[in-house]
Amino acid sequence: MFTLVYVSAAVTWFSDRELRALLAQCRLSNAQTGITGMLLYKDGNFMQALEGEERTVRALEARIAADRRHQGMVTLHSGTVPQRQFSDWTMGFYDLRAPAGDLPAGYTEFLDTPLRDEAFLPAPQRCMDLMHVFRRMN
Ligand SMILES: Cc1cc2nc3c(=O)[nH]c(=O)nc-3n(C[C@H](O)[C@H](O)[C@H](O)COP(=O)(O)O)c2cc1C
């Protein structure tokens, strides 16, 4: 099983409706191609974990990179994993624009961290830590 995590910046901030439309598109397509993962959105930035067959994940990475709704995609982490980490989600999702009172334990460490490459490149493993905070929450 192959996984990767990237960050990117929306060209214009997504409305609730646009986020819902994006997710519906992701889930439908991922269910067909055997992709699972998690998408976080915060202040115009995305962080997404994708997992599946390496060829399929790489092909999707290229398609997503070409998507004009966002830019500046930087892959922070990639590699093989013994099993799926997000097996229950064709695409889990959290919108962190307005943190509510029910944030998961462990999130506070990331509360003031923008979902941007410069925040994670010094220690890329932190992007997996953040993804796992939300995996436990679902
Ligand atoms: C932040 C972001 C995340 C995306 N995640 C996925 C995804 O998980 N699966 C997917 O099929 N498309 C995803 N897309 C949509 C793809 O970029 C693309 O629009 C879609 O795969 C259709 O590609 P096509 O028009 O080349 O067929 C995402 C787009 C954005 C902006």
C-alpha cells in the first residue's frame, strides 16, 4: 500500500458549497479507484492524505496537481505502509476554518499551524501526526 500527503493553497477560498461539491467528487471517484484518505481545509489551505495502489495514487496526484482550483502543491511525505490508515474513508474531511469546541485531543498542538509546506517541511512526520489526530476523531 502506498501513501502520500501534500499541502496546497486554494486559488480562492472555498465556500461550504464548493467544499461539499469537491468532496462528493472525491468520494465517488475514489470509491471506484480504491483510494482512501483524509482531507483537511483551513484558511484557504488544503492538506490531503491519499492511499492506495502506488500507480493509482501517483496518477491521482498528477490529476490533482493539474486542478486549477488550487496551486503550490507540495508533497510532504510519501512511501509504503503495511496497511491502509484511513480504510474507512473514501475521503474523510475536516473544515478547520472555525475550530469548534469539540476538537480532538492532540489538535491543540496544531491549532496555530497553517496547513502550509513551510510549517511542516522541517519535520514532515508532523503531517502524519496531524492526519492521525483526525483519523481517531472520525
Ligand atoms: C484539494 C483537492 C483535492 C482533491 N482530491 C481528489 C481525490 O481525492 N480524488 C479525486 O478523484 N479527485 C480529487 N480532486 C479532484 C481532481 O483534482 C480532479 O478534478 C478530478 O480527479 C477529475 O479529474 P479529471 O478532470 O482529469 O478527470 C481534488 C481536487 C482538489 C482541489
